[in-house]
Amino acid sequence: MSSTASWRTSASVAFSLLAGCATPPATPTLLFHDDFNSAASGSGQWIVEAEQPAQIIATNGALDIDTAAGVTVWFRPRLEGPVQIDFDATAVAQGGPNDQVSDLNVFWMASNADGSAPFSSRRGGKFAEYNDLRTYYVGLGGNRNTTTRFRRYIGDPDLRPLLPEHDLSGGDVLLVPNRRQSITLLANGGVIEYRRDGKTLFRFEDHAPYVAGWFAFRTTSSHLRIERLRIFALRQH
């Protein structure tokens, strides 16, 4: 965990790991979950990289991320596709200094150019420090809740390609204050998807897909609440 981040825990913090069990071929297999509420191991499953001191608290069924600057919260286990990541998220607007309703962002299937874990290279939470990753990224309500964008990072420190159809704006693709929303990320072979409340916002067919890597929550100058993380292996048909 970065020394610039403050992770305050309590008896109700949970970062739990479930091993998947065999299921019928058409059913996803649960690999990991976190409900952020059992008296368990604390922050062992997560690594925080923060630009400034940030309040990251897991308690009462939610991971609360309250930060005045950039912060990335990495899930430590490496994921191998095909994989599906589900979680609920709320942009908090309750009068706090960082309650700005902005930047519910994610990296998935992320790695350094050599395939190593992103957090094996020391980063301080500033967004530009992640440009050299190979990863899928969505910024939901970015730029102070004016844009929602999908990018496929290519490992270049300067170039982050953005297709016109992956640069969205308008109220139906932005954040709504204090509204819980369900997010699904898919990396299913060459099919990459991002869904909100069951609606596909982005679907990308990747002819050279990232088939393994790491997942992270990302935000800047905002206050987010994350609940009910579930990560599934997807069986090939």
C-alpha cells in the first residue's frame, strides 16, 4: 500500500476470498467476492496508490473512497480470462469536501508492458503515470461528470487511443448523485464489454485481446462507495 494513502479499518472490514467450485458449463464460476463487512483480514486483498492522503474505509458493506486527488485501488489477485467483474457503485453527494460526483473509473486486464503487475512498478496515483499500461479502461462521468469514455491502453506512455464511438456525453451515460448503479466488466476472449444497470455502454471486439491482468477502481477528487464485488470465470461454450 502506498505510504501516501490512509487505510482505516474496523472490526467490520472484510476482504474475503472464495475459491470457485465446479458448475455447469453455461454458468459462471465465482472466483472472488468482497462484501466489505465481515470481521476478517483487513486490506490484504487491495493495494492503494494515492496522489495525496486519501480516506479508504471498508465497513458496513461498502468500500468508501474519499479523496481530494487521484487514487487507484488495485485488487491484488491476477485474473485470467474469460472473466466477468460485477459491483455496485454510488457517487456520493452529501456535502463533503470531495462529494463532486465525478470519475467512477476502472482498469481491467491491466499489466505493465512486460506482463507484470501494475503495482510492481511504483506509481503515486497521478493519472498520467498509468499511460504505459496495457489495459482496458472506462472513465464513467469523467472530466467533472461531462464524459464517459472507453480506451484500450497499448503500453505507450504518451498515446491512449480513443475511438469516436467510445467518447460519450449526455445525461444518460453520466453519473447521478447518490444513485446506486450496477456495473459489469467483461473480458470474454476478444469481446470486451462494459455494462451499467444491464445496458451495454461499450462493446469492443479486440483482435489481440488482453487475456490476463489486474483490476482496479480509479477516481480523482471525488467520493465513491463500492458494494458487492463479484468476480466470475466464464466458461467457453
